Amino acid sequence: MSVFDVSGVDFTYSGAHRQTLTRVNAAIGAGNFCAIIGPNGSGKTTLLRLLLGALRPDAGTVHFAGKPVHTWPRRSFARRVGVVTQVEEMPFPLTVRELVSMGRYPHLGAWRRPARADEMAIETAIERCGMSEFAGRPIDRLSGGERQRARIARALAQEPETLVLDEPTASLDIAHEMTIFELLGAFSRHDGTTVVVVTHHLNLAARYADTLLMLDRGTVIADGPPAEVLTREIIERTYHWPVRVHPHPGPGPDGGAPQVVPVARPHSPPADTRDRP
């Protein structure tokens, strides 16, 4: 059963000179970890916004759980889908616990006080994201990776069936990148949560995602398991740079996953000008 179904979608931003997405088709199954990849400007974030109903296609359809996504009441949708955007400004200071507590809003509304079940959901989300020791700390006193884990905990506190994240590891160091993808992989493998993530990190996507959806200039170039998508031919044609693709050496369940190594472009030797006047 598909959680998201995208069929024949076209989309163009107002005033743009070309379409952002053209005839995009995609299906993301329940419990699947899907990574949306592709070069800058390929339409990844636009597709994500269409999946969430923040944009409406010019042509084609986007369904969530069998219904057009724009027909879902926003609160009902938020109970089922947790979202972590790429950029978020905090207009006033919050502690980690206060931020994570905001994830219960779709269940509480404006007036109902948190019940025991809500408090348990908040504490569980904080603990699962490894943020218990930071629960009382203001968000603005966290590192980038800690802040991102707090935002994922807020989405997890919604107790959603699906998590959607836009570049969750942007500007993070290797340890925080691994921590985030380990978390997302655990949500998918152990909880059956559907995970949809936009990322530029091809190697982490290959190691943790079940399927990859590669876009280029608004069209789907490849869609399938990492080994079928991350081939030398597809990557070089899409990214316009020479690469080598090697299996991950392991150990661990990601052993054998394709890993992309960019290589230097060959350069022509300088012209010999010794005999020229």
C-alpha cells in the first residue's frame, strides 16, 4: 500500500521561465525509507512541498493515504505526518522540552491541557532522540546537530505514521550526520514509520534508505533500490562529474551499499609553445 502517490505532476512557480517539475510519477510505500536525491535546482524541495499539500500541482495528482493531499484537514494530516523543514526561525526562546511539547498540538488543540498520554509521548520522543540530558536547555544553547535532533523529537512527539524531512543533515559534521540517519533508519526498520527525506548526501542515502528517487531538471531520472539508482552511468549523466562507485565494506547491515567517490576530471596537457615565435 502506498502512503504517497504522485501521478503525472507538473508544477511551475509563478513568473518562472521553465517548469520546476514535469510529468513526475512516484509511489512511496508504507514503512518505506525513501530518499529524494538530485542536483541543486532539480525540484526536490518542490516535490516535498507538493507531498505535504503546501503547493498544488498545475497538472496531475498527489495523494496521501488514498486521498488528494489538499483535501486533508490540516490537523488530521498533522496527526499522521511529522515534518522537519530545512530552515526554521525561533521567534522566542524555548527549552527542548517546550519545543518537543509543541508536537502534541494536533492532538490537543488550543485549549486542552496535556494528559498523561501526551506527557509520555513527549518524554519518549526526547529519549529516543537522545535529548534527555538537554531537555531543560534553551534551544539557542544547543549545537546544530543537537538542535536538529530536538526538531526531529518534536515531529516524533506527534506519534506520526510518516516523517518528512528536508535536508536534515545540512551543515552538520560526520558524527551528527550519522546520528540523524541512524535515528531515521531505526524509525523505519523498528517502528514501521514511513520516512521521506530530501538529501544531497548520496552515500548516507544509499546506506539507510530502502529506495531512492533521483530528480534532474524536474524529471524523475531513476527510482528504485540504491544499487539500481546509484550506478556510475546514471550519476555521471545526472551530476556531470566523473565518479567511481564501490560497495560499502561494512561491517553492518549497510555492507555492500553503493558508495560514490567523485574523481578528478582528466585535464589536457598544456600546449607546447617552445617552437612558437
